[in-house]
Amino acid sequence: MKKYSDLEFLKLNKGQRLLYKLTSFFCSIPQWIAGLFASLWNLIKTFCMKVGNEVADICSTFVHGDWKTKISFVIMGFGNLARGQILRGLLFLLFEVVFVGYMVLTGAYWLSMLPSLGKTGPTETYDVIYDAYVMTYNDNSFKILLYGVLTIFFIIAFVYTWRVNVKQNKIAEKILASGKKLKSGKDDLRSMVDDKFHATLLALPLTGILVFTVLPIVFMILVAFTNYDGTHDGYYNNLFTWVGLDNFNTMLSWTSGTGSNTQSYAATFGEVLSWTLMWAFFATFTNYFLGMFVAMAINKKGIRLKKLWRTVLVLTIAIPQFISLLYVSKMFAKNGIINGFLMSMGWIEQALPFWEDPTWARISVILINIWIGIPYLMLITTGILMNIPQDLYESARIDGANAWQQYSKITLPYMLFVTGPYLLTSFTGNMNNFNVIYLLTGGAPTNPAASSAAGTVGYTDLLITWLFKITTGAESQYYLASVVGILVFVVVALISLVVYNVLPSIKNEEDFQ
């Protein structure tokens, strides 16, 4: 591919510039992928080197440390207590006592059961007193997986704390060897609310993120490697077990085991994914540009009752979507108000298939989403439009620029620069927009070729609504939902990384400063 200099690029016409940019983008994809693998390899090498350095430092600390440090390798906090740092020593010791107690009482059991996810499922035994068979519930696969993962997290936290304990002893020895005094408990408390106050504030949120975000994500990923579903709920029906990569093979398989007229899981996933991306694109950019145009129209000089128009639009989002979307869904039904009005006026002879025909249904949900999304974008862009320097427009008018040139050269670049990250998050949010699709169509109309693949897949189903269908009903295929969730994460992450790196807000951060 020929590379143009800046001067040569400026000499190209608009079509040639667009073609050059597109060609450059696609040609850079292999280089970007190679760079990504190189970065991963460097990250792995850096991690291995860091681990090696840590191990070497631990061995060196044990060999050259005094007896207090050596005992601290077994009894955490002993060195701090022996050197007069009572608060640090007690905290280290308390953490070790809690960890050992937890591992002895329950932690070791959860870890030992984690490879099998339970050995004895529900059993039916005869009760002589009641003269009937009674169900006895034994192991709980769900609890084993959950607490097993939690135990692994606890072990990682203990190893990290133990390493901090060893490092504290090494630092304390150096400070005493230099003739300086160690920090007391009062000094530590004062430091927590002074120079290390940021760490004190972040401790609780960080713990919350680990427990309520990272742990559930890891749990969800692990579920994808099990057969956890309605018939294998892990306690009341049957235990669920590890199945390895079987679920991924099923989802990515192009062969169907339920008949020649039924799509495979991979085909169904590809079809739903393609519609999800199409929906996210139109739902994002139609709202974005139309919301911007509405804001520009209201802000234009000479427009009266500006507050009234803004209030009318805001009323659209003031009503809960659960009510408005269900009502709109009934309006566009075969026997709804819209079809009834059109037929009574003689404009149509039979009801329009808004929710029965795939093309009609997809177009309808996109158009109705515009009605919902424009007010949000109008409010967002109104504030941004007011901050664009009017001198730019005056200079453009003096130079003879028409309205379109002013918009394309001033308004749109400024808006894209400021709202670029919002566009990315809006695109991601629309990929997971459950409310609009589920409340309007419920995924209908049903795709008969894909209905038996997993759940009852419809032509307007997004990945998020498909996930909902997979996890509800008699089968409740949680394992399959986890696989889909992982694949969705990969798709969204790749799109976000690529788009984020080409956003003007990121590449040209100082242009508007």
C-alpha cells in the first residue's frame, strides 16, 4: 500500500481520502494484532521476571535476616511485635489466625471438593416412622463452586499479605541498622489519615469490587465449564460437574443434532450477533444525530418557547419505560390503535405486520427507540452546543461557509471530540439494551429455524434477551448462558479497544485545549 505524505494527502479529493483511510485501517489490523500478541508476550515475560525477583528477594531476606525475621516467615507479625510495632504485628497475626482457622474449619473442605463439585447428590431413603421415602440432600455443587472460588481468593490475599509481612521485616532491619527509629502505632494511624489517606479511602471500595464484581465474573466464567442447568441445579435435582470445553464446542459447532432444518448453535449465535451489532449501530447513531439536530433547531436564534419544547421532549423519558413501551407495543399490534386507524381511514386493506414480519419488526423497534433516545441526546448536546465558541461560526460566515460547511467543519468535529467516549459507551449499552426489545416484541417474531437451538430465538432477539430466554424455563441452561456471556464480552472488548484507540478524544487530546 502506498503511503502519502501530509501534503500529498491534502491534494487528494474526499473520495480518495476516505478510501485511503479505510485501506490504512484494514491494513493496520494485522499489525495491530501482532502488536497485541507482542504486548501480551512482553507482559508475560515481565510477570515471570517479577515473580523471579520476588522469590529471590524472599530467599535473600530469609538467609540474611535476623532471628526475628526468620520466625516471621512462620508466625506473621512476630518481627513487628518484637521490634515494638504492636499495631502492625497484631494485624498481621490476626489475619494469619483468621486464615488458618478458616482453612481448618471450612476452607480445606471447599478446596478438596472443588475438583469434583460434590460426590453425593440427593438420595431417597425410606423413613420407618413415616412409612414413606424421604429425600435427603447432601452436597451442594453451587456452594462448593462459590466457596471454592472464594477460598482461592482468600489464599491469594494471604500470600500477598505474607509477602508484605516479609518485606516489612526487611525494611525494619534496614531502618534500625541506619540508626533511625521505627514508626509506632500512633504514627501508622496518623499516616492512614494523612499521607496514605487515599489508600484508606480506596480500601473499602476495592474490597467491594473484588467481592461483588470480580468474584461473580470468575464464578460466571467457571460455570461455562460445567453442566449447570435446570436438571443439574447442584442440590435439589442433581449435582453438576465439570465438562471442560464441551459447552464451547457445542456453541461454536456448525453441525446440528436436532434435524436438518434446524440451525446449529454457531449459526444461531452468528445470526443473533449480527442483528445485535446492526441494532446497536442504528440505535446509537440515529439517536445521536437526530438528537443533535433537534438540539440545534431548538437553540437556533428566533425559535420561541424553547423551554416548552425541551419540556415536552423530557416528558418522554420521565414516564417509566415499563409503562410506555408496553403501551406502544399494544398500539402497533395487529388489532392495535395504529392499524385500526389506518384501516378506518381506508389507507390500508389489512393490518400491517409490525411485530409479525421480521423486517417490519426490526425497523419498528429502531424507529421507536429513536422516540425514546432523542430526548437524552438533546439534553446532552444542548450543553455542548452552547459551549462552542461563536467566533468560529462568525469567521466561517465571513469566509463564505454555508450551513452544511459550518456543521461539518465546526459543529460535528467539536461534538465528536467531546462525545466520542459517550458514543462508545452508548454503543455498548445498546448491545445490552434489554428493555426496548423485551418490552416491545419479546424477541418476536420467532425464528423457526433457530428456535430449537437454544431457548426460543426470535428475529429481534439481542444477545441479552437470548441470554434471558436461555436461563429461564424448564431447561435453564446456565452453562450455555455463561458461554454466550463470555463470547459477548470478547466481542464487546475487541470493538471497544479498536474504537477507543481511534477516537479523536484519545488520539488528539490536546486539540481542543
